[in-house]
Amino acid sequence: MARRRGGTMNAMTNARLGQENRTFHGTGAVSAGNREEGFRPAFRDVETGRVYASCFVTGQPAPFHLLDGLPDEVVVARHASGRVAAVKATIASGFVRQGRFFTRDEAAAAVAH
């Protein structure tokens, strides 16, 4: 794994995304559980407040959380293949609906009501 800058301790990784999906399985806090309610997977940098839609490398919207489409300024490590291995620890996964970012907990609560 090639490092770019900063450490990867507590960084957002695909393993962490997988753990979040297992934790929230069957709720509105995963893409499959909230897509019909208008939620789209996204990330927010809690340090800057900037929100990033989840996208493929091509820029096309991704139907699930995908690190590869995030901008270089939040990437802290890449695999030898060039794929994103980790992004800043301040990046949180969540969803956007009608221009507003929802944490996973907020999305789950919104879908439950």
C-alpha cells in the first residue's frame, strides 16, 4: 500500500465501510434500506463540513459508498493499483437527501418514521 500523507490510523477504509454496513444491516442506514426514500450515499468531512457524493472514478454516481470517487485531497493511502485504500479519519459515511447530509443514524431514524 502506498501512503500519500498523514497516517491511516482511524482512517476511513473499505473494511470500516463493511463493518458499518454489517452494523446497520436491515435498517435505513444502508443504501439498500433507504434508496427508495430518496437517500443517496455520500461522505462528509466533519472537519471542513464539505460533503462528497459517492461516485465511481468516472464521476458517475455510485449506488453505494465507494471511496475511489473521493477527491485526492482526502485520500491518505492508495493501493499499488491506484485504488483508494484510505481517506482522512475525519471522513464520515452517510447520505444526502434533498441537499441535506444525514449521518447513518439520522438516515435510519428518518426511514423508520
